Amino acid sequence: MMVKQQAEKGMTNEGVAVQVCGLIKTYPSTYTLGCSCVCCCCCLKVKRTAPYHAVKGLWLNLAKGQLFCLLGPNGAGKTTTISCLTGITPITGGDALVYGHSVASSVGMAKIRRLIGVCPQFDILWDALTGQEHLELFANIKGLPPSEIKSVAAKSLSEGKLKTATNVRVGNYSGGMKRHLSVAIALIGDPRLVFLDEPTTGMDPITRRHVWDIIEDAKKGRAIVLTTHSMEEADILGDRIAIMAKGKLRCIGTSIHLKSRFGAGYVCNINFSTTNGEPQTEPVKFFFYNHLDLKPTEESKTFLTFIIPHNKEPLLARFFAELQEREYEFGISDIQMGLTTLEEVFLNIAKQAELESSSAAQENLVVLHLTSGTSIQVSMGVRFVGIPGTESAEHPKGLMVEVFWKTDDAGTLCISHHSPEAPIPPNVELIKNESLIGDMPVGFTIDPNQILNANGR
Ligand SMILES: Nc1ncnc2c1ncn2[C@@H]1O[C@H](COP(=O)(O)OP(=O)(O)OP(=O)(O)O)[C@@H](O)[C@H]1O
């Protein structure tokens, strides 16, 4: 909101490289030929798809000398945002100023092109050219003085995995080497703003660390916009992180800010020593349950993990003082506390966005295979879901499960596992829309606050 107010008052800030002011991108309708019959000769129809709102009014400032990391599940609108800022696709509404030049005007865009370097999501390289030839070509395009081109190209190839491949044709590069070369191309000519769209996809861990060092060094004196599906990469490189979903910015801040504001709380790991006999995990579990009403999220013979929600904060000082006093009695070797992970923040935001859109339109359903053997459809991102047809005299409200989500390597939200089936607490209000899509029932979404309140969590 502050960004919007500043922009509306025409305020400019010296430290800002890019000012995005209500950016909108809507892809127009497309027309396809199709029919629903088998013969295909009599009823070919032109089908019109609805316009797609990929970016729905984005407001943000990107600072000079900082790396801004844009996260979001597949289809969030990250690449579209980059395409709008780099002039690859025309914007539909709003504007963005790159070092004061507007992306909405062709004059502005011509100036912006001289200031930016881009590593696109998919490599645009020529198999017949070598790494050195690519860099010389792009150094030429960026307008570097001819006398400097060879040395600049050689310098950016002088380190890491590309060194040995300088004169090898790119057709023989691995996928990771091609991404490495695309990053080098984005940085050539000292651009003041660099866009890196999933730059380390397909890289082995050693090359990835090397490219992280290159990116970290490149922050000085320029702004970098990076998109990634790796939370580790975002945590390590991002000075500020934003999460987009369904075309909208959902949250923005430093990694620590996002974890404390949007994470579930703290992760507490307790390790037990095995030198003085059997570890006392059961008394410690009881101690946590008794004082904080928490059960472990992970456990083994020698460690326990608890997620401590923020609302328990007032109890923690006394709780940990007492736990430390009894460390020896419980056989605890060490206690570690940390904020929950960025991945968890990401999942929370992605789930929330999916839930909003699937409750707006009855879509985005995925199949949940219950361990009891039946399958139901559930809204993407739902946490507690009631199982249709499970009402009985013993459980008048029926049964429910808690669904746990994860993202796959490509950033798509998918079901990880679910809790055992449990009775829906009697005081929970249910809004049941009995429905069947295809021949599979649709589970009803239960407000998580009601369950947490009912369980005293
Ligand atoms: N040319 C186009 N015409 C119509 N729709 C498009 C076009 N390009 C992208 N889209 C749609 O816009 C949405 C946003 O796509 P975009 O590529 O920006 O997402 P993203 O956040 O970069 O996802 P990913 O992580 O998969 O790269 C998607 O639903 C996509 O299908």
C-alpha cells in the first residue's frame, strides 16, 4: 500500500531501481477449432477461451544493490511479470518504471533494453556456437567497445565449469552448463538490472553453489530479480522475498520477516543422549503435552521434533527454563530452536491462494486416496476435509482427515499425505454441499479455526 501511495503522489526514491505501479497483464481470448463428436466432418466449431488475467495489479519497489526473489507456484505470474518488465510482452494496464523509464512507452522500453540483462526460463542458445562465441555475440549486441569484447567474454568464462568448455559448441553442453552460460550472458556488459528466471534449474549442487557465488557478487551496484522454485536458493540469495499466487502478490519481506509472520511458529528439536541408558522420550512428550498441549510432529528413539505455534510464545520462557533444569533427568543432549522454514511459508500461501480460487469457482479439485481404501475429491490446498457418507450414531457429524501438502520439483502443489480418519468434533458447524463430480464424491471443506478451537490448539 505504501508503494501505491508513493507512486500516486509522484514520489521517487533514489534507492529504487524499479517501481511497479499496478501492473496488469491479461492474455486475450484465443480461438481453437474443436468438436465433441467422433466423425469430425460435420460439426467443427470455433471455441473461444476466456481472457486470462495472469497479473492482477502488482505494486512494488525493487531496490538498487539488492536481490529481489519472486517465488510462487506454477502459473503464479512470475515469468509474465518478468516478460512485462523486459518488454517481451506488452502490458495491459498500470505501468512500471525501470530507472525512471516507463515500460508502457516504446521510447522508454528502448532505453530499458540498454540497462537490462536477462536469463530467460528457457535457454536461447545456438548449438553450433561455442560459449566464447555466445558471449562475444551478446557483448556486441550490448554495444561494448570492440577492443574489449574478447577480454570481457574470456573473463566471464574464466571460472568454474565453463572454463574448460570455452571453445566447445553449446550443442555438446549439459543442461546445467547451458543455464550457467545463460547466467553469464545476462551479466555481460554490466547491466544495471538483471532478471534471472529459474537460473539454476538442472544444475548439480557444486555448479549451483558456484553460480550462487557469481550472483551474490553481481548484486553490487545493480538490482537483480530472481525467480526460483528452490526455497534454499531464495533463503540464501534473496535480500527481499515476495510470494505471488494466482497473479497477485501475497506477501513481501525478508526471509526472517516472512517466516515469523506467515510460518506456523518455531521448530524445536530435542536430541537424547544414549550414554546413560534408554532415552526418556516418553516423559518429554508428556512434558510438552502437559505444558503446551503439543504432540511431536516427528519422533525416533533419539530425537523429537515439535512445532510450537506463535500463540504459545508467552509460555515459552518458563517452559524452557524448566525443561533445561530437567535436561539431565530426561537424558536430553541438546535442544535446538529455530523459525519454521520458508518452504512452509510458501506452502501456506500457495494453499491459501488455491483455496480462495477453488471456493470461488468449484474447480481445482484433486483426488485424495484415503488409507481406508475410498477416494474423494478435495479442493486444492484444503487443510481439514469432511468425508461424505461417514455419519453414524457414534459419529453424528461423520469423519474427517487433515491433508498435508507439498510442492513437487516444478512447484506444483500436490498432496503429501493425510492424517488418520478422526471424528468431526460435535461443536463444529458444517456447511455441507453434497456433491458428486464424475462418480467420485467431493469432500467438504472445514474451517481450520473451528477444528483448532475445538481441539484447544
Ligand atoms: N501467451 C499466453 N497466453 C495465455 N495464457 C498464458 C500465456 N502465457 C502464460 N499464460 C498463463 O498465465 C499464467 C501465468 O504464467 P507464468 O508463466 O507467468 O507463470 P509462472 O509463475 O512463471 O509459472 P512457472 O513457475 O510454471 O514458470 C499461467 O496460467 C499461464 O498458463
